[in-house]
Amino acid sequence: MCLAIPAKVAKLEEGNLATVDILGVSREISVDLTPQAQVGDYVLVHAGFAIEVVDEQFAQETIELIKQFPELADLEGQPPMKKPSLA
């Protein structure tokens, strides 16, 4: 099963990269697919890419659901993401 997880954009970086907070874990992702994303926005993250900008209410509701099933978003112990390739 594939799951996109809401994340809050903490920092935008060169090369269409962003640092996001995903359930308290900081990750570097690509914003190639969501160039409109700004610091403070919530985005859905899948496979290292922000795939959609979403409103805060949707993000918070989804985060609460994910917290009920933590195995769906097991981020502990995973290495930091490298810039995904569109190739």
C-alpha cells in the first residue's frame, strides 16, 4: 500500500528541495511537483516528493488518523532522504 503523509514545510532550499517536518521527523524532499509550496505550507509527501499542497485542517485531520496507526508512518531509523530523481 502506498501512503502520502502530510508534512509541514520548514525550509526551502536550492534545487527545488525542502526540509519538512513529518510527524516530528525532519526530512529533505523534492518540491519539483509543487513549486508553489512555501514555508509553513502543508504538503502531501510520497516517495520523497511533495505531490500536493493541502490546507492545514486536512493535514491535521490526516495526521491524527495516522497517529492511530503508527505502523503506517514508521519513520524512525530510516536514513535521511536524498534528492529524488525524476529520471
